Amino acid sequence: MSPAPRRLRPEAVRRLLVDTDGWLSCDDCFAMVDEYVDRLVAGEPDPIPGMAGHFRGCPACAEEAATLAILAAENPHRP
């Protein structure tokens, strides 16, 4: 007899249902995250289309962007 199927947690279901329109890979995201944060700190509401959607489905990239945004906000006069 096979074991009962495991139920997915709501967070796992949410990640599976993320809209993939404008999808970016983690490599794409990583290549553009500095520019994204610079534009975000400058006040652009959606600096690079697709990035916000990627962050909703990828906690690692979202954490990278959040960390960079904190650093950029603390040091606005960086080169």
C-alpha cells in the first residue's frame, strides 16, 4: 500500500501559481539586480518589468534585492 499523498503548504501552492508573464531566470535577475535597486531607490515604481514577479516567486533573489536596497538607502552617495 502506498502512503497517503502529502499536502502542499499554502506557500508552496502560491509559488506554483505565480504569474510567469515576463519571466526572468535567477541568472537574468542577478545580472540586473544592481540596476533595478538603483532605479528603485531613485523612485521608479517598476524599474525593470518582470523583476517584481521574479521576487514574488524567488525568496533568494528577493533577499538579495532587499539587502542591496537597504545598503543603497543607507549610502545614497555611492559612485
